[in-house]
Amino acid sequence: MTLVLPDGYQYIAASLLSAAWVIVWQIVRIGSARKAAGIPYPQLYAENAQLKENPAALRYNCVQRCHQNTLEIIPLILISTLITGLKYPHFAAAMSFFWVLTRIAYTIGYSTGVPEKASCSTQTNEDFMFVDIEL
């Protein structure tokens, strides 16, 4: 059995690789925020007492939560992009790149320590994901 991928499917790989780089970038941001807040390993989030004592702890929680949000949604983005790309590779790659751009904006906004500054809400990203799956 031979699987023949459509012309343009290489753009799918490029778009998904860019999503992986966003995750790596978020990991680096978590490390910096953890160090600034003084949150020891293996503690996943700053606790209430730490939040009251240190404003950097809230920023750390936001950076950590943003990364967790990305990890929660990325399997659906990957699967929907790969499947959609079998019939519409250029469209799927473009939508995946668009998701990456919105995730970067979301990360920058959420990482301020004021979640309301996230440029793209989670609902926006979920709506995009369902549009991608339906095609």
C-alpha cells in the first residue's frame, strides 16, 4: 500500500514545526518566570501565600497556565491539520500558521500577569480548531 500525499503537503510539516517551536519558546518563558518568582521544582504553580508575597508569582502562574493551555489544544490542532491537509494542504497549512501567530499573541498577552491582556481568547482558538476540523 502506498500513501500519496498531495502537492503542497510539505507546508503542513512546516506549519506544524512552527507550532513545536512555539511550545519550546513557551518552555523557555516558563523557566525565566520560575526563576524570577523563586518557585522551586517540582512545584507546578505558585500557591496563594506566594502570590500574596511576590507579584512575579502571578506572572509565573500565567506563563505556566498559558503553556498548559497550549498543550491541551495542540493534539487537536495537529490531528485536524494533518487530516485537512490531505485534501486541502495549502489551506490547512495557512490555518495552522494562523493558529501559531494567534498563539504567540496569546502567550505574550497572558504572560504579562494580567490574563485579560491575552490578545486571542481561548474561545477564539477553539472556534478556529472546529472550523479546521469541519473541512
